[in-house]
Amino acid sequence: MIVLGGWLLMMPTTRERPDGRFEVADKPVSQWEQFRAFDTAKECEATLAGVNSTDPSPADHRPGPFATDYEAHRAASRSGRCVPAEHVYPPTGTAQKKPN
């Protein structure tokens, strides 16, 4: 995906542990899952606030491990972040000018 400017709502990934329980993976934000893309930070933050208000149960706030992947994903959504697209998709190369 090529993104020029804008903001991304990123969510941490989850993983299964050797004991069969689930946890939120400890990875840099640039390796999280892209949930949605937005033109402005304001739009992104509003969506993040909506995601976090849909099921504010106490289980969403505990650090894990979790019995199910669903519980781990709910906890991960609490850690979602809005970041500039360039943070995840850094520009490559330099812009080339067209000859006159």
C-alpha cells in the first residue's frame, strides 16, 4: 500500500503463547496492524475514541495473558495509536524534478 500523508490507526498484534494463552505482542508501532487510514489526526483520534468506548469492561484493562485471542484483541485495542503515515511507510528515494 502506498500512502502519501495522512494518519493511520494502528493496533498491536496478538500472539499465542506456548501455554496456549494469548498476549499482546511486544513490537514497535511500525509493526502493528493497520486498522484504518485517515486524512487528519482529528478523524483518527475520533475513531480511536469510538473503538475504546464500545466495550469498556474491566477485562480490557488487565495486562494478560488472556484465555482467548478475542480477549487479547480487546486489550490490544486499548493500546491503539494514531500515527502519521510516514511513521509506518517512510518515503523512499527523493522526488525527481522533470526537465523543463
